[in-house]
Amino acid sequence: MALIVQKYGGSSVADAEKIKNVARRVVETKEKGNEVVVVVSAMGDTTDELIHLAKQITPRPPERELDVLLSTGEIVSSTLMAMALGDMGYKAVSLSGAQAGIETDASHSKARILHIEPKRVVKELEKGNIVIVAGFQGINRDMDVTTLGRGGSDTTAVALAAALKAKICQIYTDVEGVFTADPRLVPEARRLEEIGYRKCWNWRP
């Protein structure tokens, strides 16, 4: 039995039908005898919509309150995913970043993970649950919710995989692949058949 962490982006969980499709993929992995931890992003453009909503209230939303607001997008996705899996007859539980033991620094909107204590995740796996973790978020030492910035759900998945000593971390997204440049801006951009870790690291922002 292997422990596998899977991450699904916002476009993969953009509506109820897509969430059900992802749930079926998760079940396929579980049925192969694996323990599965799933990290999800907010549905579709939820994060941008929440930012827009906050700015309708005030042009300068307080960072602490904005982080709490934005974290709800991933909570919605994770709970719906757990419901979808339960409806298919599989035990599943959703956890917030805080419940999953993700501790960050105090930098709201761009927090860095300091430590992960995944005791609750391990406990739920031991019960036979598929564990669904809300990505993009954690909690600081003052018990305030923080968000990790763009790409934060990917960060959550990789950090959790390391903390759990998972056999593999799989990042799923609804795009054609990795290109030499953004194909929306560079028409001659080429899709790469394979890319190594070192090259990805050199492309980091």
C-alpha cells in the first residue's frame, strides 16, 4: 500500500460535475490499494470573485480579514469533494489547512509554511478515510488563518507529501501541458513532452 497525495486545481473542480469526475479519479487510486490525500483549490474563479467582492466593501480590505475570506473558497471545494466521495460509498473527511496541521509565518496573503504536524491527517488515514485538505491556507502562531499566495495549493500538496513521506505527489490541472512560454501571449510556444526538476526550478518566479 502506498500513500499518494493528489492536487486538483480550480479548473478541475469548477462545478459539481467536475468535482464528481475528480472523485471518480480519486476512487480509482484508492481502489488500487493506496492511501489517498487530496488537496483542492477553490472552484474556478472563486478567489478572484471573493477579492472583487471584498473590494466592493472597501478599497483596502484588512489583510487578516481578507485571508479568512479567501480561505473559504478551498473549504467549499474540500467539503463538496468529501460529499461526492461519500455519495459514491467511500469514507472521506475534509480538513482545513489548520486542521491538517499546517503552520505558517504571520505574512498574510503570502505566508510561508514553517512546519506541518500532520497528526490529524494520519489519524484519518488510519480510519480508512480519504483525506481532503483545503489548499492555499494555514494558520499562524496567533491562530489566525493565513493564505499562501498564488500557487499556494501546489505548495500545500508538495509540503504535505513531504511531511507524510508520501510515495508520490501528483499535480492535476486542466491544461494541455507545460509550454516554453505562455501560449496565450507567445503563439510559437511549444509544448514540452518532458521536463526535469532542475529546469522547473530555474523557471521559478
